[in-house]
Amino acid sequence: MAQEAGWWRSAVVYQVYPRSFADSNGDGVGDLNGITARLAHLERLGVDVVWLSPVYASPQADNGYDISDYRAIDPAFGTLEDFDRLLAEVHARGMKLVMDLVVNHTSDQHPWFVESRSSKDSPKRDWYWWRPPREGFAVGRAGAEPTNWESFFSGPAWTADEATGEYYLHLFDRRQPDLNWENPQVRQAVYEMMRWWLDRGVDGFRMDVINLIAKDPALPDGALTGTAGLGDGYPHYGTRDRVHDFLQEMNREVFAGREGLLTVGEMPGVTWEQARLFTDPARREVDMVFQFEHVSLDHGPGGKFDPRPLDLRLLKGSLGRWQTALAEVGWNSLYWNNHDQPRVVSRFGDDDRWWRESATALATVLHLHRGTPYIYQGEELGMTNAPFASVDDLRDVESLNHYREAVAGGVDPEVVMVGLRAMGRDNARTPVQWDDGPHAGFTTGTPWLAVNPNHTRINAAAQYDDPDSVFHHYRRLVELRHTRPVVALGGFRMFLPDHPHLYCYERALDDARLLVLANLGPGEESVELEPGWAAEHVVLANTDRVRVKAGRAELGPWEALVLER
């Protein structure tokens, strides 16, 4: 039976970060069999799609986002047979499985790159971006890099290769060289690999930084960023027109004739105007985008590790703008958390006094927008940021590079740690908290990253039988999307855009209306309602004290209500 086009509009996706989900063999690292053993949790939650972060063979320089073999499973996670068993079990539960596609770059240990760097005359030399040193400079000297581009992970985006006397480009870690998508052989090799996974039964791809694959072949310098003479190369590699050609070709070569798939483009820096093009069904590029505008609003002048308190008015402006912009054409992903973001209840909520209320209020606000919601592992339990004592507790390459560079530049190490505790990616990667036992039930061994000590009170086992738990609130939000077409397909209207604490909006489809009211602040708030709304219209609340009467809703701290008529 053919799957309904656009089925993902009423679906909910759950992201699994395998290293931290569940460990089946006691080596301290999560694995595929651990995921299979915990699928009942996802089935109970009611999600439709499992997005699996990379499990391919990898040296793990960036926790699997540096791939050395696209058709092999890393031994840390298991075997291809383990993967096939997981895929079969996911399908048996009526869910789909989406793989992470990382093709902007490979590992420097991938055979393609090993061959590419072997000689300037290698047949695969042009599979990556190689350039001689800047004119008048010797290779390896400071300032000899072919361009002044800064890497996302600190330092220059070029690394010298002494053997061939040239530099290779890496927008991320030096062990993640960028593929040259201008080379048609590269594209065909990628498409062949994608077809191999689809033929194996996977249901689509989340495409890592896919809007960065189209570089300007001239590789010009970027405007100076103020960091040690480095420049911003984004205008020369971010969301260039050429990327549309690549994605349309990918669609023809890989996805044409296959039904029921999901394609998601992660796109740093993408604008809503560009997102409309990427997700317009008529253009056949991707089904939806992952954009970053709303998770950049609390970055200070010094960047993500210089956080400032969120101004809710900016958040409403951003999310509301995307709702309006993609209302007629295109589609968006809805998320607070993923493997690159700190925990939302600590970031935008109150993980102390109002922990449960703020976790559920933020979930309510996000999930009832137009778009496809993504739940990141542990978010449905209200997992929080971790109390990292020192840099020795960290594992993430981005955080470690930032710490080293900042301290070398004279910044107080404790000041650096404040930013890393708030925004570091390790916050998302502490093991899932299954129970209150040793290591939270994640492993019988020593976990690769320490479990958050609050697992004794925040864990899945404690929440399953508690109808008021964060878990069951997420479950009810998933159910609303499945059962109310207005949630998936309705129009959107924002109220009170300038209020500093209230987030209120309406969804409407034909005669159905859904009103979302949330107080994302620590004090009491009152909302005047349009005529006709009453207490009997409440279909979901995150507290037991619903106060809707006389044309007003009274909302306590971090209280959320959903009304329907």
C-alpha cells in the first residue's frame, strides 16, 4: 500500500545518540543491542520515527561524525547483523528508522582520503579540497593557509600535509576533511552508498550540515572575525545556489520511485527564504529542514560559550516568523534539544524549583506548532545539564578545543567552564537515566561519560507509573498530534508577541481550533480569552489547578494549558 504523501506532518521523531542510550555488554559505551532492548520505551512514548546518530565505522574524533567506512558498523556499536535486527524490531513496532548522513566530510582515515593524500597525482586527489600554501609562504608556516577561513571547532579550517606540500580543507575538526562535491565521482559514490542503505531497509536520512557541501571553487578569503587573523568563510560555502543542484540530483538518483521515506536537511545559517526553496515539494530536494535561528538567541557577543538569558520576545518572533514563512510552502523541524544542544530545561527553563513544570511547559509550546517535532533522548524525562566540575569531565572535541584556546588566550579557566557548563555539547551526551541504580541503568561497567548524579530522582522507571510525570506529558503531546489534524495541518496565529513571559497561540483548521497558553516565567500571569473559551475546553494541562473562568485564564509559574473546541 502506498504511504500517504507528507505522512511526516503528523509524525514525531525520536533521536537516539547510540553512545549514550543503552549499553548491552558492559563496556561503558551504548550500542545497537542496547537500543533494541529499550525499544519498548519508544513504543510506549508513541513516536513514529527513530533517528539514529552515526553508528558507522569511525575513529571517533567527533563521536562518529567522522566516518571511515559508510557501509560498516563501528565495533563499539556492534555488527551489521545487530543493525539488521534493530531495524527489523523498529519496523515490527510500526516505527521507521532514519540514518544520519554525514557527507560534507569523511574521516581522514577513510580509504578515499588515504588515497587522496597519497600523491598530488592520485586519481582521488580531487575528491577533497587540496590547495598549495598562500603565495610567498612555506607550507606549515603561520598564515600560509590557502584561505583565512576559521573552523567551526576553533583554529584554521586548513591543515598542512607535509608529504605533498599542500593543505586540505576541513570546516570542522582536522580529522574531518571536506569532500569536493564539484567532482561528479564523489557524488555518485555517495548516491551509491545511500541506495545501499535504502535497499537494506532504512527509511530515510537526516543529512548533516548538508547546506555546506557546495563551496565556491575560488575559495576566497572571508571577512575577518577578530580571531587571530581568521575570517568567516560562510558566505563562500554556506547555502550557495549550487547546493540546490546537488540535492535535486540526489533526489533523482536516490529517492525517485521509493515511497514512505523521510529526508531532513540540517542547515546551519539557513534563512526561512532559503528553507522555502529547500522544502517546496515541487522542487524535490528535502522534506524538512533543521534550522538554528531559535537556538542562537541566547548567544552573547562572544558566541555560544558566552550565553545570556533568553528574551522570550525574541523566541516568539523567531518561531512565529518561521510558522508564517512556511505556512503555504515548505516544512520545518521543531526541536529544543539534540546531540549538539544543551538540555532545554536547564537552558530555557528552571531545572530547580520548577523542573517538572518548566520541562512540560516548554514541551507543550514546541510540540503544538506547525512542523515535525523531534524528541532528543532523555528530553522526555526532563534530563538536565550536568554539573561538570572541571575540563577533565568533558569529552567533546568542540568544548576541549574552545577551553584550550580560551585559556591560552588568558581567560580565567573557571570563566571558561561557566560557558561550557551552560552550552557544551557534553550536556546532551550524558547517559540516558533509566533508573536510580548504579550508572542509571545505562551500563554495568564504567560509562564513557559520567552519568548525571540527579538520576536518582530523574529517571524513566520513576516516571512510568506517575501519570503527572514529564514522560506522560510528552506521551500525551504525541497523541494529540496523532489524533488532531489541526495540530499537523492547522494555521497559526500568535498572541501577545511582546509579553515577556506568556507564549500564547492558536491553531485553526476548518471548524477546529486549538488554543495554547503557557506562562514561561516564575510569577503568576493572567490571559484574557476571546469569547467562547471555557474550562470545559481544556484537553491538556501540566498542572492540576486549571483556572479558566469569566473570560480569563490564570496561569501559575511555568503553567501550560491547551484548549480545544
